Amino acid sequence: MAVRTLEGFSRRAQQIANGVASSGGILTQTIADNVHRTLVLTTPVGGPPTSPDDPHPGLARSNWLVAIGRGALDLSPREPRSESETIGEGAAVISGAGPDDEIAIMNGGRKGPYLALLNRGWSHQAPAGFVQIAVRAGIRTLLGFKLIDEGRGARGYRVVR
């Protein structure tokens, strides 16, 4: 689209700026969703409930919680639930985030060093470094971010996921 006047240039620059601003929120949501999903899927689940090492299998995995902004989360351990329930609950919170909102992901399943032990490879159920794997998933999302022009006559730009 050729811009022939200063007024046309100004309108086009504003369209691009609006597209970038709205895409930032989508990008933040997409990164948070990928990190949360990866954390849920890669957090190890312990043995059967009778296991003395892990009397609540799935508790760490089920308790990856998402909050918008700096609001306090109830980090009381919740009962173990399925991966899809945990991911769906997080996705619902993430989808409500605005373009300028911070999204926090925390685990309320266990107090103390338990998650750090799991992340260092204490469990035989998953490799060490599952938190780092999730962070890398977020970084890959950021690096794959593209803002494309909608083309002639369009109203701006959009994110390609």
C-alpha cells in the first residue's frame, strides 16, 4: 500500500501501532499458555497413593496455578486432578488477561523444597529440569512471534501463532 500524503502515512503508522499493541497481549497470553501447559505436562507424578515417598501422586502437577496481575492466589494444595482440567483452568484465566496485564504461574501443591527436588531429578518419572523446559517453551514462542500485514485494504497487523 503506497502512502502518498503525510496524513496517509500517519494513518498507516497508527494502524501498525494498534496492531503491535493488540498483538502484545496475544503474545503474552500465548507464552503464558505454553509455559503453563508445559509445566503441567512435564511435572512428574509419583507412585500410587500408598507410596510413602508420595502420598498424594499428581499433587504437584495439579497445582500449577495461574493469576492475572499481582493478586494473591490461594496456594492451599488442591486435590489431584487431570492434566486436561489443570490446563483448561489455567487457559481460562490466561484468556482473560488484558494486553498490559502480568500473568503469574505458581505451584501451591507442596510447601518447602519439594518442587526444587523434583526439578533436580529426584523423581524417576520425568527428567530433571522440567521448569527450564517450560521456560524454553516460552522463549521458543517469543522467538517464533511474527507480526504480519493483513494486506491491501486491511485494518492493521496480526500475530501469527
